[in-house]
Amino acid sequence: MIDRILAKRIVPVIVLDDPASAEPLAEALLAGGLDIMEVTFRTAAAEESIRRISARFPEILVGAGTLLEIEQVKRAKDAGAQFGLAPGLNPKIVEVARAEGIQFSPGVMTPSEVEQAMALGCKLLKFFPAETAGGVGMLKNLAGPYGHTGVKVIPTGGITSANLASYLKLPVVAAIGGSWFVDKALIAAGDWKEITRLTKEALAAAAQA
């Protein structure tokens, strides 16, 4: 999973209100060259959306985001999720995800949380909320004592096309998580062509960085 994320360096953070949008959205992302998706468990449509994507598009690395409860981890795995993320660090969730066979990235914001995640065996971490938590400057400081450990982060929260390059230039950053190119308004409007265009644009910017 880490190798695939490192290859693309972008993880779309997706909120779906209707499972019927899941498959055309997946097609739009694939058309744009992106085969990774994070569907957040913020809506009732998340589980069925993951199930549809994983069944029809086995080539997509599909994950579940905002996993806050043990039951959600199990439901995500049963639906076909291959990885999971959370905004915070909950040791119980990490333990269950490991037992379920899901690669899990807990959210961290401070040195203490990074060390707790490392102690739990997590090396790919979600840095959230990235911009509010100090952004690039904070990550540079965290990389000082932890960069040599092999820890990598996926900054999420406030990442846009305007600032993604500044994050991706940091060696500690594996990829960025963003939603500007999979905006809920575009999904609701069924504007798949625009999502494909924005995806291509984002991948090109990531490649340059």
C-alpha cells in the first residue's frame, strides 16, 4: 500500500452521500490516472460505496477514512476496504484494524502522538489538521527527530492545488490527502469530466513537486 501511495502521492478524501455516485466517481478518477480512493465514514453511504468500488474496480486501492469506532473498522473491511485512516490516535482502533488485516494510519499532530503511533507499530501516519496544526513548518520540525525512523505522513486538512507542492517536497511526506478535486458539489452535479480534469492537474502538480 505504501509503495502505491508513494507512486501517486495523492489520496482523494471523498465524502459520498449516495452510493450511486461511487462507481462513476471511481471511473472519473481512473480516467484521470488515479487508482487510490479514501471514502470517509462520515455518511451512511460510505460502506455501500466502498463495497461497489471494490467489487467493480479491483485495480483501485480503496480505503475507509474517519474510522472512529471498532464496528466501523469491521464494516469497512467486510465491504472491501484495504486500508483505513482516522483523524486521531485510538490504540483500540489500531489494534482492531491490525486484527482485521487492514493497513491503518492513525492521525497525529504532536511529537507525543507520533511516538505513541510508532509504539503501536504504525509507520504511515495521517497528519491532521495539517494547515491548522502548523503545516509545512510543523512537519519540518517533526522530521528532525523522527525522519530517520522511517515514519512517513499523509498531511490532510487544508491541502489545495496551491500548497500541495510545498508539502510534497518534504522527504517525510508520503502523499497528501485532499478533496478539492473531488468536491461534494462536483459529485452531486455528476460533473465527472471536471473531476477527471482536476485529477490530471493534481497528479501533474504532484509529479513536478
